[in-house]
Amino acid sequence: MDGVRAAFARAGLVRTYEGRWLAGVCSGVAARLGIEAWVVRLVLLLLLVLPGSPFLVYAVLWFCMPPQGWVAPVCDA
């Protein structure tokens, strides 16, 4: 799992502490895209009317995106 989180961190997708409401996923995506967090939250709400589950996408991102300041552990192999 650390490899997935490291890949997200390299891509600039981290859960931010500033401006977070629940887990920081929307504010992290907004920071990566360079837009305001309310825009990402609004898009998430608008996706609720479409088939599929934006909550599932949110949960997966919550699990995969590392928190801000996360550092990958060093393997002693």
C-alpha cells in the first residue's frame, strides 16, 4: 500500500489539512488542480445524480491518498 501512496504523493495528490471538511480529499484534489475546493465539492455533489457511486470514488481516494507531509517508509531489505 505504501507504493500506491508514494505514487499519489509523487503526483501531488495528498490529503491537505488546510480547508478540509471530512478527510481532505476534495481540498487535496483542488490543490493539485489549482482550483478552489468548493468547485471539487460541487462536482462531487452533482455526480450524485449519475449512476455509479461518487462516494465509492471518495472512499478509495481517502484510502489511497496519503496525508499532507507523509513520508514513505524505508525498507531494510
